[in-house]
Amino acid sequence: MNLNSLIKGYQSLVSLGADEKTSKNELKKIKLFNGFCFVWHILTLLMLIELPFEKNENKAITLWVCAIMFLMLVLMQYINYKKGYRIARLLFIFTIIALTFVFSNFTYKSSLLEYYFLFAPTIALIFFDSKKINYSILIVSFLLFFFPNHHFENYPPDQFNDISVAFLYFGVFIMIIYFKSLNIKNEKSLQQKTKELEDLNTAQSQFFTNVSHEIRTPLTLIKGQIEELKEIQNENSKLIPIQNELNIQVNKIGDMVDDVLDIAKMESGLFALSFSDIDLFELVNKVFHSFESALKQKDISYTLKKSSRSYIVTGDQFKLEKALNNILSNALKFTEIGGEVHVALKRKKNEIIISVSDTGIGISEDDKIKIFGKFYQADNDINKAGGTGIGLSFSKEIIELHKGRLHLKSKIGEGSEFEIFLPLKEVKTKERKRSLNRPKAKVYDETLVSENSISKDVIFLIIDDNREMRKHITKYLKQYECIEAENGVEALHILKNRKIDFIIVDYMMPKMNGKEFIQSARAQRYYIPLIMLTARADFESRQEVFGLGIDDYITKPFNKDELIVRVHNALNNYRNRTNFVNKKKIGREELKENNNWIKKVELFIEKECSDPKLNQKDISENFNMSTSTLSRRIQSVTGQKPKEFIKEIKLQRARKLIEDNPHMSLKELALSVGYSHSYNFSEIYFKRFGNRPWNDES
């Protein structure tokens, strides 16, 4: 048994009677109480060991007292374990008083054991905040200290009843009260300051989260304008490069927004990684080539030290790529025209090192200590021109989450070298194999689902606090009647007075946000097909909005084709579901029960979705029902046949995977949801969501 095991065992023993709900102050008292009890157990044991060697006529009394002490300690700790804290502590102090009285007046007379009465009021001050209890114990202890001597005459009266003894007794008590009050005051002040810092940190994270969400709205509007350029690009071919450049810049802004959101998630503890095996050379090679044109423009010498091996690490490919991107961006930013930037990949024992060195302006010794701090920027002319100060901080956090390290070597005027150390999973000795190339995207001149596929009599309710966004969506749906609302309160009023066939609602709005609106609408039994617009692309937010019973969600920024396809699919499912329910005359209670049941079916399909042979029979066997019963229940809730429903869950799973890791290969994505042929999967995905499961440029 090592020292750590002993320490853990001791900590468990002294924490008996506490749980996760126990306050910090109460936990201190519990630990002290248990600590006192264990010390007392040891003292009792020592007394029993010493007893045979003592020349004392009252050995029998001592033996009985030791037995009573042991039983009392066991009783007190049991009461404390059952959370009877006050009773256990009062018993503890009563036992101290009683034993001191017995030992000082019967067992060990004239041994000045009366001074042990000082323990009772001082320990009471530790355990109790009640002045009534503390002063009562003080008076009882003081009286038992002096008055028994008048009867037993263990000491000369003029010696034992000296006024200085009483002064000492009360002096110790007053001194402990003073220090206890001072400690309580300091603890409250510290807790207040800690809370203020936590509130400030939360407010800061929330601010950046809110700003990042707001940026996605103008990004959506910009993307909409770019789409309009497509319609007139045949008239002017010069618009094509402008459109491509605008798309690149929109994507860059989106990446910056994602970085800020990731920082906020790290602060709140909600940040999560999606781990898989990564060929590190492929990753470094990809990032390296993405910077070639930018470095060439600055006439910077740019090299990559290649390897004939594939180094495999376990990690989140997308996040590691972003971390390396930030470091290379840093090298590009601070290296002047005609300088050098070198990237190397090497192995050292059981670690892989990615080295990024430059001949830039360098970093001072003072700045090296602070450079990885959030929002910190070194004081130089380049940083004064712009920058956020989050790139290196984010990279360091990401690398450390991969159980790696980020080291910096730098000298002013000579340049810098960043080294990323990552634990190696496996080194392949054979020559590196090229990963499978993604198939070329098929070019479509028109969408697979057009506006004309939606019935002309559909009335849309567009709910968004941003006027430009409402107008933008209305322009996409110009063939239909669209009613606008600025927030959830206004939308509920419209629902009471107008017939609405479809709702598109934003998440973040004043007065009543999207989530609150959906909850209120469902409570008032408005079961209208609904799509939520959200800037929140993380897994937790997706789970939250789907838990509200929505038909679909669209992450900002989005395009026209995507919106039209999603609306079409949601309307079809709603009509099929309504027709089936009306035909079968399914009651409200049965519908409610089926809604709860369908969630279990979804979880089962998600769990088994990588199986390409998963079918209706597998589900019916798992839930112990016939295939006909399964089909009826699925259609009553979703409006889809089991085969369509299985496909829908698989596609939703694929969408979650690609949003969590946009750089996941198409083949890997297809296989993870049970599709053997990636091209067929791509076609099905496009028909469902109106966009491809990967970037055409990748």
C-alpha cells in the first residue's frame, strides 16, 4: 500500500457523513469532528496499553471509563454519519466534560486534569455558531472547574481558586471568539470576491458567446447576397472571382466566430473533443499547403521537412488542425518580407513533435511568460494594427486537452519556434499510404427540391428580432404569404388570430426567445411544423432544441436551397403524420405515449446506425412487437414509414457528425451511418438537407 492510498483512505474516513450537497463550512466541521474522534480512539487505546503498568488503585474505574469512551465515540460517529451533526457534536462536548470530571476527581486526583475543562468551550466555538450554546457550555465548564474542589478538596483552596486562573479561563475563550469572528469575516470577504470573479468570468464568456451568435446573422445575409450574384454571373463573368473571394471571407469570419465560441465553452467546462486516429503527416501537409499562396505573396521562404512514415495520434482532427493553423498564422503575421518559415515533423521517443519556426520579430522574455494567456497581445507595432489575442491561448488549450505540450523558444530580432508535443499511438514502418480521395462533387444547375414543390397556399410565420433577417427569409419565400413577428410574445398573439401553416423561428430574441416560444406554443396546443434558426451548432444545443419537439433546425449561416429543402421535408412529414393519425383515429393519450416511445427507437437506431443491414425487423424484435405494430406507431408520430424513418435518423446522425468535425472524410462519414457507397450517401444527404456533407473546395 503506497502513501497516496493511505492519504485517500484517511480523507474518506474524515469525510464520513458528508456528501456532494454538503457546504464547504459544514465539511470543515465534519472533518474536524471525525479527526477528533479518531485521535480519541488512539488515546483510548494508549490508555488501555498503559493501564497494566500503572500503580493506580482505580484501574477498574479506568477500564470502565475506556469502554464507555469507546462506545460513546462509536455512537457519536454513527449519529454524525446519519447527518445528526448537532446531536453528535453536543454528545462529543458532553463526553469531554463528563470524562474530565471523572478523571480529575476520582481516577487521577490532584493531577491538574481540571484544565481539560478548557477544551469543551473552545471546541464548542469551532462546532457551533449559536451564542446561547457556546455561553452555556462555557458556564457549565467554568463551574465544574472550580466548585468540585470545595467538596473533594484535591487542592488547597487559596491555590486553586486564584483569580488569575479565572482570568486565564475567560481570556482563552475571548481570544478564540475574536479569531473565529475574524476568520468568518475573512472567509465571507473571500467568498464574495470569488463570486464576483466568477460572475465577471461568466459575464465575459456570455458576452463573447452572444456577440458570436449575433455575427452569424449578418453572415447569413452576406451569403444571401452572394447567392444573388450566382443568378447574374452569366451576364458578367467578372463576378465569379468576386463571389468566390466573398465566400472565402465569409468562411474565415465563421471560423473566427467558432474560435470565440470554443473559448467560451472552455471557460464554462462544456468544451468536448471528438477523438479518432489521425495520420499526423496528412494533417500537417494539408495545413502547410493551405498557407503556400499567402507566404508566397510576402516572398517568404517556406519549407516542410517530410517524412516517409505515417505518425498516428489519437485526437480531434478538426481542433488540432485549427491549433496548427493559429500557430502558422502567427508565423506569417510576424515574419517580414523575404523571411523564412519552416515546418517539421519528427519523432522523439514516444512523442511526435510538430515544429514551426520563423525568422520574424521574436518575442521578449517578459512576453513569453504571458503570450499564452487569453486575449494577451505583445506590445509591438504589428499587434497594434489588429488581432484578438485568442489564437495561441486556444492552441495551447487544445494541445493540452490532447495530453500534449506547447513549447516556445524565441529571441527578439531572431525569430521564434513553437513545438507541439503529442503522444504517439503507433508508428507504421511501411511507406505512408495515401488516404482515399473524396469524390468530386457533382455540379447541379438547379436544386433537387424547388419552391414550386411547396403548396402555394402555405402561410409562413417568420419570427426573428432582426428585421433584415426577416426580410431575407421572406425574399426566399416570396411566392408565399409570409407574416413577420419580432419576438415570441408577438408571434403567440398572431397564432391566436391568424391561420399559420409553417413557423420559422430564431433562437435568440428579446422578451421571449425561440425556446420559450416553442414551449408556450406546444402548451397551447399549436402543433404546426416548425424549423428553428440557431447560431448554436454545438452538440448540447442541438440536443436541447430537438428535445422541444421541433421538425428541424438550420444553423446560421444558411442558403436558399437549404431552407427550401428543409421546409419541403418538414411539411411532407407533417402532412403524412396528420393524415395517418386522422385515418387511424389515434387518441391524444396514445399519441403522447407514442412520442415517448419514439425517442427510445431513435436512440436504438442511432446506436446501431453503422450497420448497413439495419431494418424494420431488427427494431421490432428489439422492442418485442410485430412489424405491423411498429409501422403503425412510427407513422403515427413521424408520418414516415419505418424504412424512411431509419434513413432519417441515420442522416440526422451524419449531420451531427459532420458539424462536430467538418473535416471528416466522406467515406468515413458514410460508413459510420451504414452506407457502403459514399457517392450514393452524398446524393441522399443532398436531397434531405439541400447541401453537401463536405466542402466542394476540400
